[in-house]
Amino acid sequence: MMNEKRYRPNVAAIIVSHKYPQKVEFLIALRNDVDNAWQFPQGGIDEGESPQSALFRELKEEIGTDEIEIIAEYPTWISYDFPKVIAKKMYPYDGQKQKYFLVRLKPCAKIDLKTKEPEFREYKFVPYKDLFKHITYFKRPIYKKVIDFFKKEGYI
């Protein structure tokens, strides 16, 4: 009998700057624990927590602010398997099941990566044309799928 894969419930934030919609720039952050791994902020959903609640909590924990406005939500969950180099660290999970949100930083938001348990060492805003030059390889197909959906729907 084959073991069923275990996916960690997770939220991910595609954050655009407060200049949206006049200027579309995406916030990406460089992980502390993986070399040259840029990504969108994301994190696990706690037992009994809604995806939206997890989104606000995770943003506060990872980038020091939850001063955002939700623009849109990807309509379905997206699953992916961890690459072997990450799978050992994430045991007992084989991958993640993610809910994506497109969010806008409020003009008053102050990003501070020096949080209680810092996950990122650097962040920057990049235009779409430069986004995939930075994003870690195994997240690119998912990010492209989600952003293409938001583009098709007219949000980006």
C-alpha cells in the first residue's frame, strides 16, 4: 500500500507596494536559511485558524507588518512537493498546500525583518519583468500560475 503524501497547510502573500495600481512592484524576500532563495512571504496555518487570519499573523511574524489590504484570493489551493534538500528539514511533510492572496501594502506600513524569529535577511520590490530572475527555482511554476490568474482577472 502506498503512503499518501502529507501537505502542510500554508498561506502565501503576493504583496504589491502601496503604489499599486499605478505602479506594480512585487515584494520578494531573501531567506536566512537557504542561499539565494528569494520568495514571497508565506507560512503555516495553525490548527483552527482561517487562511485570512494566518495571512495577517504570518506577515506580522515575517515582515513585521500586517498593514495590508487584500485585493484578491486565488480560488483554489495549490500543492507542491518539497525538493529533496528541503524535505528533510520539513519532515513529516512532503510538501505544502497553499492558499494565495494578492495584497497591497498600506502607505503607513513599515517593513521590519528584525522580527522575533527572522526568516528573511533582505527584501526588495521588483517589477514583473524581473521577478523570475530572483525567485527560487522550485517556486517559479506556482508563482507564474497564480500571477497569470491575477493578470487574467485584471488585478495586475
